Amino acid sequence: MNALQTFFAMGGYAAYVWPAYALFFIVLIADTVAPRLRRRRILAELRARLARQSARHERHSIPPPSD
Amino acid sequence: MANWIPLWLHRLSSPPTFYRFAGTLRPWAMGLAIVLGVIGLVGGLVLAPADYQQGDAYRIIFIHVPSAWMSMFIYAVMGVSAFIALVWRIKLAEVVAMESAPIGAAFTFITLVTGSLWGKPMWGTWWTWDARLTSELVLLFLYLGVLGLYHAFEDRRQGARAAGFLAIIGIINVPIVHFSVNWWNTLHQGSTVNIFGHSKMAWDMLWPLLTMTLATKFYYAASLFRRAQTDLLDLESGKDWVRKIAESEADR
């Protein structure tokens, strides 16, 4: 058995060690991705709302609020 | 507002200022987390020798123990921020408390599952109702309770207040988790690492563990910054500074 095989065999405990490490990374990657998706959704919704607002203002020819 | 709070802290708690501050620090925190994580994992998985009793199964410690520490550390941060939010009504403290909850829940979940994967070959069982394991499970339920309560209200600030109360009450569980191995007879092994005294661990195994601990700390900082930034965008979505961000990102 070469060094790499020995490493992956984990002294016979591969079935416990590697799933533990896999879970660690899967959970943390999910935790990193979730707020990114939320951020994208929040900004897209805001842009849609702003677009609707400016369309309404144009229809009624009211100048947009300057805040 | 109490006048002993320094002015810079006051300024920092303003949402647009904190948004910029978090945006500047976040890449550094994430970078340090990744670099330290790689070093710690090489040290733990490759360089450290096998344990004389547990063989290679003990290598789960390098993620299990740092995650367990984070599960308690994040709870403490959440509890203290919730307290600050309730007493001084600082919006940012509320955001930090509520956005810490999912990260803490993630680390608690990792702790429980990796512990289970370690327990099976060492103890012969995935789970046992012992004091350490049970109190850690209670910690997970506390996190989930805080998250559930927070999202159960139509008005998010009202939800944050209710969830904040639960977070503060739940702090009592943190010392219980920590001291459970001393207070009760447990199957779970006692502390191996002692910050103020002699650690019962060889240096070859200790340094990767401490490096991973630092890596998870920086990861938490990075994740919290990202989550707080996102939450501030939601909370202040009517404000001018958020509108500017939304417009500047439309081109991309």
C-alpha cells in the first residue's frame, strides 16, 4: 500500500473520519452560500420596487422624491 | 444612551458605517480562516501521529473540538448581544445576535454529528444520553428555538426581542455544557486542553487543534460580517445608502 492509500485508509477508520470532515465542509459551505443568495434576492426585490416606483411617477408626471 | 460608550463604538453601530467596516474586514477574516484551516488540517491529518489508544479515529478531534468551542462561544456572543439589544435598543446588536444564531446552530450540528461519528468506533454507540451529549443537544434546540421565535413574528424587531429573551435565558446552558464532564460521570472524555494549565496532549497534536480553533474563530467573524451586512440591507432597504448599493450592483 502506498502512502496515499495509507492516508485515505485512516488506519481502518476511514468510514468515520472522512464523513466527519465532509460534513464539516458541507455545513460551512452551505452557511457561506445562504447569505449570498439572500443578499442577491434582497437587492433584486429592491431594484424591482424602485423600477415600479419610477414607472408610477412617470405616469403621473410627479417628480420622484428626493430623499 | 449611556455616555461611557466610546464615540467610535457609537459611530460603528450606525448601519452604513458598519456595512463598510464589515465589508473591509470580511475578506481578511475569510482569508485567515482558509489559510489557518489548511495549515491546521495538514498538521492534524498528515503530520500528527496516530493516537496510541484511538489510532487514526482521534483525528476527528481537529474539527469536533473547535466546533464544540464555537458552539459555546457563539452562544455567548449571541446572549451578550441580545442583552445589549434589549437594554440599549441598539439595532446592530440585534442584528449580530440574530445573525449569530444560524452560524452557532451550524457548529452545534457539526459537533453533534462528528461526535457521533467518533463515538461509534470508540464507544460502540452513535449516541448516549450522557450529560455532555444531552446538554449539547439542548444547545442545538436553544439555537433552533431562537431562530424559530425570531421568524415567528410578523414584525421582525418584535421577533428579535422575543428571541433575545430566549437567548439570554439559555446562556445558563453554556456553563452546563462546559462543566458537564466534571459535574457528572460521563462517557465523554474530560477536557484535554487547558488554557491556563498543563494540556494533556502532545504538541504535535495540540498545535493543529489550536490552529483549527483560530480558523473557526475567523470563519465565524467572516460569516457573521457577511450575514450582518445582508441583514442590514434588508432592515434598511428603504434608505438611500442601500438604494445606492442596489443600483450599483444592477450593472453587473
